[in-house]
Amino acid sequence: MFTLRQIEDAHSKVKSGADFPQYIRDLIAMGVSRYSIYVNDGHAEYVGNDGHTVLSEAEYEKLHIISDTDIIKFKEYLRAHQQGKTNYFIFCENSAETGIYKWEIDTANKTCIYYDSFGNFVLEEKIPI
């Protein structure tokens, strides 16, 4: 079973979106099957292959998630983040201002799915691992 401390140690190595694939490989090695990040305060829920669940605390002050999703602007922010042009918190702020409520990572399928505040699918991308 993995611990929040192990996850935090792996996450501390992520400086930008360019570091994300290695982070996912680290989580897979720990036995994390999926996790969700909630943009409003940065808390996360990690679920293991055996159903083991770990919750993190809020990472920052609450962000306002707009109700109208701007997928075009979000894709621009996502691309910039993946190229290492923004840090994690800036990406979270950008996500909030474009209507992204959370994202879910599926380590088995190597996908990241973004959702709006109403639980609607916004975007799915493959994680290049």
C-alpha cells in the first residue's frame, strides 16, 4: 500500500507539465490505479489497485471555478503547461478560470480526463508514458 508521504515525495519532483509523465510512472510503481485532483483547492483522492484510498488536504486557498467552460483557452493553457511554461499552481488557476473543476488520471489506460463543475466531460488526453 502507498502512503500520502510517498505520493508527495514523487509530486515534489514535478516542476512543470514536462515532468508529468515520470510522475505517473512513479505512481504506477506505487500501485496507484487512478486519482482525481480538485481544482477548487487542490486536494486529491488516490485509489490503489486493491481499492486502498488516500486523501490529501487542500493545497491552496479556494479558487473560483467559472461555470462557462472555455475549451479553446483551456487547451492553450494546457499546452503551455505541458511545455514547461507554467508551474502547477498557475495551471490550476488557469484551469479554474476556464471552467475546469477536476481532472482524473487513469494510470492503467494512461489517460487524463478533465471535467467541468457539472460533471460534464471536457477533454480527454493520452499521457505520453
